[in-house]
Amino acid sequence: MAGRGTPATALLTRKKIAHTLHSYEHTGGAAYGQEAVDALGLEAGRVFKTLVAEVDGNLTVGVVPVDATLDLKALAAAVGGKKARMAEVADAERATGYVAGGISPLGQKKRLPVVVDASASSWDTVFCSAGRRGLEVELAPGDLISAVDARTAPIAARG
């Protein structure tokens, strides 16, 4: 795709979902989500990271605020599973078509089940990866959820 386009932005454009792209210089070092928070001057609870886990042998996506961790038990329960563990990076990259640190819940190569943490609904807009390190997309949480046919559940653990 030309310019800044990614499969994530193409999906949003195709579905006519209002969104704003925010780019920043990816420098490495800090965790990708925290790097976005710092570079864009945002509240950490408003920026969501996309994590790929394996629930009962099936890849599943959890989308949680960058200041939280993914509660694997809660993710498994949200999709009717019993056991969850983080997916291997290579498996996550192969299934989504994105590289780690740039995995977006939007426009994935293989359509995986997505669960967005319930805290997303407390914001007018949220940020998540637009499919490339250093590129975030801002959109309404309801639009994110509908664009990927996600379910919501309390899957973030803090502390």
C-alpha cells in the first residue's frame, strides 16, 4: 500500500469508520505501547496493546491498556475456553500478518477472535496500533469493536 496505509487503515477506510492516524518516531528500547504513550503524550489507559494468546490451542487476540497486563484466565473465559497462554511471537506474526510491536487488532491476515478490555468503553476515543511500529490509530471504542466483531470483557489486570 502506498504511503502510510496498512491493512488496518484499509479496513477502516473500506468500512467508512472515522479514524485519525498518529505517527511517531519508533526508537526501540521501551515497550512499544509505552513508547506510543510517551511519544504522543497520552494517558496510558487510553492506549491499547494487541496481544495474541493461545486459548485451548486456538489463537485469540486480547486488546488491553498498555498500563495493564492481559489476564489469561479472563481471556480464556471470555471466549468460552479453559486454558490460555501467550502465543509464540512467530505464530502471532504469521497469523496476523504484522510484526511484533506493530500488531493491530484491525485488518489481520487471518481473522482471529478478538476480546477488547471493557475499560475501552470509558473513553470517547482509544488508540491502538495501526499495523506498523510508530503508527497508532485513534477511533471510537465502539467502532473498534464493531470493525473486528470483538466482544468486550474485563481481561486487563493491573498491579
